[in-house]
Amino acid sequence: MIIYHLLNGDSLLQDWKSSALEGQAFVWRECFCEGPLTTELDASFWESRNTFLQTPLSAPKANPGEYFAANFFPLLNAPEPKTWYLWFDNDLFCLVHLLAICHLLKSRSQDKVFFCEVPLKTTLSPAWWTTARDAVVPLDASVLKAGSLAWEAYTSPSPFDWYNQIQHLTLPFPQFQRNLRLHLSRLPHPAHGLNKPQEMAAALLAHGPLADRDLIRSLLQNDPGFGLGDALFRYHLASLPTVFQVENDKWNLTPFGQQVISRNADALADGFRPYAVGGVTPGYDNWRFEGKILTHE
């Protein structure tokens, strides 16, 4: 049986090359936790992803549709039985990719699929890979189906199905319930219109301006499990130019931003740039989330 290893990022590939594992590696070069999504990964899906990666994230060389079409989908569509090892971390960033992979693999009943948790920001020795492979979690047809349903909920224009997942769905991925809630926390808070990443940044900037490197470092150090990275944190800040401003490589709150954090104004009242989390567009879709409560205004 042909063996493929799906890896979370190019840095992981360098460690994998030092292992003695049999098979071929494919690097999952995407960030489905942010930006526009539809359930099916068709041509229009990749067109919207390419536009997103070029514009808000300033990555003009990125063309995920071409990359996946040339490197992954030929593997997926070949009829021979395969064994898939999914090497991903336990944050929201990785969970969304795992759900997409479940959706893609759910109809391949002849294949074997295994999940392998990768420790974050750690150099992995050749011996680690062998030990980890022997402790993998098998993902059977029922798990792939449940993961596919979660992907459908994530890409839905209404977060209500995803909200229901918190009460009813269990998948063998680490920190699964935490990550379900973290996704919803990226919807605007009903009291001020900031989502959780924006609220974290606003709390840091309430004491005065911060250099970009210092702000991003603090956000990464206090990340509750989003796994966003520096570019995606900046993406959330840039979506609210009336609240956050950057000048000479320093971030600060605008006067309107000061009103927002004092809960005297709503961040989405005016001047926001639409951003997508899953299938939802905050500000336009009027969904809000606080703690355990999902509302639609």
C-alpha cells in the first residue's frame, strides 16, 4: 500500500527528511482558519483563496490552487489504496486543515488514515518520528464522516451548526472542544465588536503604542490556541483601520478605538474591512459571540 505523509508546514518537512519513515511527504501549504471558504474545494474555492492570500496577506507568490492541483489532488484521485499519516499540531489552525482532509478522504473507503500529533516549535529527532508513528490514532470511516460534517459546519455562512458541534460532536483530535470555542471567539463580541485576537491586541495597546515586533511577540506568547502566526494576527488588526492604526512600524489605538475598548462604541459601526472566518463574514452577517452565547443581531 502506498504511504503518504501530510505535513503541517515546510519547517516540519526538514525534520521529516531526517526520519527513516517510508513514504512520500506532502506539505499542507494553506491557512484555512482564515479567509473565505466554501465546502467543496473546487475551482471557485481556489480562486477566492488565491485572491485572499495575495491581498490581505501580501503574498503575491502564493497560488494554493496551482500547488494543490499539481501536488496533492493527483495523489487523492489515484485509485490505488493508500495509507495517509496526518502530522499536525493541536491548535485551531491545524484542526481546520484536519477537517478539510477528513472531507476529502471520506469517500476513500479503501484507504487507511492515521492522525499524529506534532509538538509545537520543537526540533524532531529521527527517533521521535519512529516512536510517534507507532502511537498514531486511527481515523476510521465514522471519524472521517464526522470530520467532514464539521468541515461543512465550519464553511457554512451560519455558525449555528458549528455552535451545535460543541454540545454534540467528539473527534479524536487534541484540544477539540477548546478549538471549537476558539473559532467562535473570532466572531465579534456583542459589547464592543472586537473579536478575540483584536481584543487581545487592544488590551496591550490600551497602555500606549507598541512596536510591531513587540505587539506581535506578545500576541504569539499569549495565543490561547489559535495558531495564527504573525501575518494572520496583523490581518485581524488591519480589518479595523478605524480602531487600530500603524505608523512608522508602531501600532496604536485610534481615538475611536479608545471609545471601543471603553465600550462606548462598536468597532463594526463604521469603516471596517470585511474579513472571513469559516463561512461567516463578521460585520455583514451580524453574528456575535460571548463566552458560551451565540447571538444574531
